Amino acid sequence: MTDNLPSFSPCDALVAVMVGVSASDQNPRTSELLAIERAVNHTPVFANYDIDRVRAVSQTVMTLFEEEDGLDALFGLVRQSLPEKLFDTAYVLACDVAASDGRLGEVEAEMLAEIRDQLDIDRLHAAAIELATRARHRLP
């Protein structure tokens, strides 16, 4: 599969990052899937995105996760498809998905660290994004 990867639009790449975080612990939760749907329906970057693409992108991510070098292939696709100005957007969306179920497991935390590294998110910017995410998803 990694030899004939599909091409992604920038929005496909954002969806792939969100799906990747949700699937990273091999237990995508309903709250995470709803967070992805909410992001696609309400985030301005997705204004002209065909929501029917979410299923195909999700399938691609899941197929890649079954392969030995699938994570590397996924990040290659994301970096190839996503303009640098949307790297921080990808990280914000990934953090929102990870936080949506009220807990951040070790595997999800590792996936977020990998996203930070792969997309070269500045550590200070990442900390600010993470703080805002915790505040947004904090229970009363």
C-alpha cells in the first residue's frame, strides 16, 4: 500500500491527523469520532470540504496503521499534502480529539509528541495549544 498511496487534499491531511490520534490507542471512542465530525462541520478550514471524504481518509489511515512503516507513510502523506501554515491547525485539531474523551492515555500522548516532531511545532506554541485544549475540555 505504501507504494501507491492516495493523494490527500490539505483538509484530508487534517482529517488524517485527527483519525490517527483517535486510532493510535486502537480504541477510537465515540467522543473522539464526534470531535472529528464537529471539527469538520464547524472549523472554517473545512468550509468547502466534502464530509463524505472522511470515511475514505479514515480507511486509508486504518490501513496504514496495519503496516510496519504505516505511521511514517501517514506522516509523509500529511507533510506532502498540508501547507506549513496549517501545521499548527493540525496540532490543535489533534489535541482536541485526544482531549475529547476526558483522558489522555500514554499512546495518545506519544502520538501527539510524534505529530509535534513531524510537523516541527515549536515547543512553546505546543504548550500554549495544550493549555488551551485542557481549559476547553475541563470538566466543572
